[in-house]
Amino acid sequence: MTFPDADAILAALDPEQREVARTPVGPMRVIAGAGTGKTRAITHRIAFGVRSGAYAAPQVLALTFTARAAGEMRTRLRELGVAGVQARTF
């Protein structure tokens, strides 16, 4: 299986999602309605950060509100070739 590089990760996103993903360092608030791609943007932000060397995957903890969302994040990160990131719930 071939995994995308940092540039390919951004290319797969729409402009608003790309804005979230292309700045992996520092806090960011993502406010959007259901079905707008928040989880996609956040998982791509994590993948972009790891692929670009901004941070190491084992040092990343993604927190979400539901076990379903955490599972979805883990699946998407695996599909992007990012191993070692923890995705958990509160």
C-alpha cells in the first residue's frame, strides 16, 4: 500500500479543509455543521503534521466526544499511513 506524502494529503481537501490542515502547529478551532468534513480536516491536519515533520505521531493525542468518532479518526489516520497517533474520547 502506498501512502500519500504531505503535499498529496493537502491536495485531497477542499479549500476550507486545506486551511485547517496546512497549519499543523498551534491551536485551531474548527466550527462547522454536521457533514461538513470536520473529522476529515482534522485527521488530514494530523497526517500532514506527521508527514511534514512538524511532530512525531506517538506524541499526538486527538480527543473527541464519542467512541465512534475516535474510531473513525483512527481508521482514517491508518488509511493515510499515520501510525502511533492516539485518538480517544473525553
